[in-house]
Amino acid sequence: MARKGGFGGGMVPGGMNNMLKQAQRMQRQMEEANKELESKEYTAQTGGGAVSVTITGKKEMKSITISPDAVDPDDVETLQDMIVAAVNEAIKAADDDQKESMSRFTGGLGGLM
């Protein structure tokens, strides 16, 4: 028997418009949250504060501070390791903050980000 008018699948009229509006609202909220995250700064220290690195939410290095006590011409490798570790810690902090912030939009759905 043929149906007269209406929407298939039990969808009520206007339901699609409401879904689109909700999706657009969520997209705006995600963009705002992303802008907020990009404006944040993340700082990590290694070597008991001998090396301090600050990055932006865009994961661009903003500054690096190296204590004069950390500069040993006979042991450059340790300083290099401290710098790499501080940068990686700052990036991880930015990533963790982004995941936490975006999880409110994804509802904990894995693999979407």
C-alpha cells in the first residue's frame, strides 16, 4: 500500500531541520572551543626546572629558557635530551587538553579525532 506524503522512516516533519540546526550549533561551539585552545599556552619543565619550554595551542614553540647551570660543554647530550623532553611534555599537555575539551562534543566516541 502506498503512503501519502510525509517522511519515510518515521521521521517527523521539521525533524531534519532541527538536526541540521543542532549540527550547526555544535560546529560553532567546536570552532569556538578550538580557537580558545589555540590561544592557550602550555609550559613544561625538565631537569628540575633547568629547561622550560612554552608552546601555544597551535603547538608552536613560543619560548625556551635554559638555566646557565644546565649548560655543560662536556655534556651537550643531556641538555639536548632535556629540551626534547620538555617540548614533548608541553605538546602532550596541549594534546590532552584538546582531547578533554573536544570529548564534550564527541561524547567519548573513539576514533573521531
